[in-house]
Amino acid sequence: MKPRLYLETTIPSYLVARRSRDLRLAANQETTQEWWDTQRQNYELFVSQFVRAEAEHGDPKAAAERLALLDGIAILPELEAADRLASEIVTAGLIPPQAAVDASHIAIATTCGMDYLLTWNCRHIHNVTIIRQVERLCGRLGYTCPIICTPDDLLES
């Protein structure tokens, strides 16, 4: 059985974005493409309605490309438990209210039993100063938080 992986919106965004002139961002885009081309088949992929909604925003051509990448990827249900967990994450001050959708990504991946949450959102999701706190909060509420990682992390394993 393949590990279950939640794709957060930054992954399809990096895949279709014009290559950045910022060297770090360009390297992350390249890593994302490499992971997509060589590793994604090793995982059972999932997204949420939040991912699809975020992917629809912005430049219409890029939005269409992001949505095309997501075609055929299973959409996880938005459970009441996920809404409660997201609210707890925000209430605990781990993610600010204006980034509540980021808390929802974590909550949906957690309550739906994902093994991994793949993201380049290092401000609110793959943030080493909050990951352990999020994991502890999830544990106190009876959940196991997925491994929050970047494509770079999965290429190294």
C-alpha cells in the first residue's frame, strides 16, 4: 500500500509557474518538477477543496494549468473534525487568523489520516518553529499529524 500524501497548493503552483530569477525559488521549482516526474507515482495523492479553490486564483492560463495537474487526484472531504482542528490551531496562535486556510490544510491532512503533507509554504505550514507544536496539539486531540515536508525532503529519503 502506497503512503497517502496531501498536496498543498504550492506544489501545483511551483510546477506551472514561470521559472523564477530568484535562485532559491528556481531551485525549489526544479526540485518540485523532479519530485513530480520521478517520485509522485510512489504515493497515493490527495488534495482538498481548499487546494482546488486556491489553484483557481490568479492568471487564468496558470490557473487552468494548475487545475489540469490536479485532475484525477482524489479530493478529501471537509470533515467537521477538520474544521474544529483548524480552529484549534488558529486559537492556539500557531497560525495567524489571516492564514486560517493554511491551518485547514494541516487539519484536513491530519483528520483524513495522511502520511505526508507536501508543501513549499514554509511560513505557516513547513515552519520548524511551529511543526512540533502542531504535532503536540494534534496528539492531545487524538490525531497523528502527517509528516510535513517539502519535495526536497522526499527526494533525499
